[in-house]
Amino acid sequence: MGDLITTPYGFGSTTAEVSAGADLTGRRAIVTGVGQGLGRQTALALAALGADVTGTVRTGASGPVPRLDLADPASVAAFVDAWHGPLHLLVCNAGGILPELARTPAGVELQLAANHLGHFQLATGLYDALAAGAAEAGEARIVTLTSSGHLYSPVVFDDLHFRYRAYSDTLGYGQAKTANVLFGVGATARWAAAGITANAAMPGPTLTGFQRNMDPRRLRERLGDAAPGTVPPGFKTIEQGAATTVFLAVSPLVAGIGGRYFEDCAEAAVVADNNGFRSGVAPYALDPGNADRLWTESERLVALSRG
């Protein structure tokens, strides 16, 4: 893979700082999960640079914002079928953490379905649009949001859906977030020749609506005594949390680069243990063999889920 990509940015950098001077006029972008938080900030930042942004939400869609339920293969297929023309940027932002074990009608564990498999179906379904965007602009980029939570678990191929091992929200979330990283490895290996690259962005600790399903005790431990409406110590603002995503979407520093994991607007180091579940990327999340195996299984699961 070579040397890690370093940048002049860091933990406190904002979307405006990492995108200064970028011009996305004439570029088309899709951002999933724009109802609030990081997705909304990402969409606003890209639109401010001139991009034609299509944002999606899972429920409550109205007006120009389409509904896209990533856990529902029919919803993803309908969105793909409705897309016409080139696509230059796909930001796979939507996701969540579930306190209780749940599965889709096809038997897919719900966190894996919503956080990974739906985005996999979306990206593969939009391949022709991305290839057209790359031919038009010289490159098309995919950015998938992951998390330091991937350090909780690799993709457990022998028990993806928690039929044998005990479920916890952190294990399910960790497996799905590892899958998000492996998708970038697999997509870049397959699509870079067509000008399509994919990277994983870890936003860092940012207080958004995402935490509403976290274990209340663990959330209180993380927030400490921070007053409501304030940014707790060690957390980022929304503009800082979305910065790594926007950096990967627009920066010339990562032109032609794919299959990597970024945090604080720079490539993360590989860690030999969980590193306190705070920073770095696990080697299993970048392993090409794991990426190939996940790609094959994801294709099978998408076909199974669509009937």
C-alpha cells in the first residue's frame, strides 16, 4: 500500500477548511441519510461547492428528497432504476446501531443489511452511472462512512447473522463497520481501472441523532457532565465530524487513491489490537482476501434478498 497519506488537516478541521478552493460545478452527487447530522452537513458542504446533490432519507421523504430504505432491497432497486445519467460522487453515509437483534425477511442481520448490504446493492447498481461519471470527469469517488467501532469485530463469515453467537449492539455494529471498510478495498480492486475509487471515512466522536439507540449507560459514560446543547470534551462539532468525508470526496490529495481508511482527514495507521476502540484500522478490515469473500457473499445475499 505504500506510505500513509498525511495532510495538513486534523481532528479540528472543518468541512469548509478541507474543501477550500474545490469546485464541483457540473458534478452530480448522492448522499444517503441527509435527514440530520453528518449526512446533512456533508450534503450542504458539497452543494456549497456547486455539486448537484441528491440526498436520501429512510422515512418522511417529501419534495425533492427521495426515500431510500437501505434495509429493503426493493427500495434500493427502485432508487437505482430511477437514476439516469452520470454520477460523480456517492457518499454512503446512512447507518445506525441497534440494541436488539433483528433480521430482514430474508434472514440478514439488520445492522449488516442497513449499514453494508444496502449500500453494496446501491453502489453496484449504480456502477454504470459511476463509470460514466469517471469517463466524463476523470474520476468518480465513493466514500463510505465507517467507525472506530469496527475494532469491536471482524466480519464473522461463519456466523454473519448471529445464529450461533450471542448478539450485542457493539458486535453487530463492529461487523457492519468492518464490512464498510472492506467494501472500499473490494470496489477499488474491481473498479479502479474504470476510474472509480472507494475509501472509508471514520468521522470521529460527533454527537448527533445517531446515538439515540446506544446503551444509555455507555452514552452517559462518554458524554460525562456536558450540558445539553454543548459539544462534550473530546467530541467534534458537526462541521468537524463531516470533514473527513468531504475531504475524501473533493481533495486532490486522494485523487486516484482507494481501498483505504481515513480518520481526522488523514490515512489511519494499522493497529495490532483494539487500541482502546478509538483510533487506527484493524488489519482484517483491509485484507484483500476478506474483501473478496465479503464481495462474493454480498452478491449472494443481495440476490437472495431480492428473491
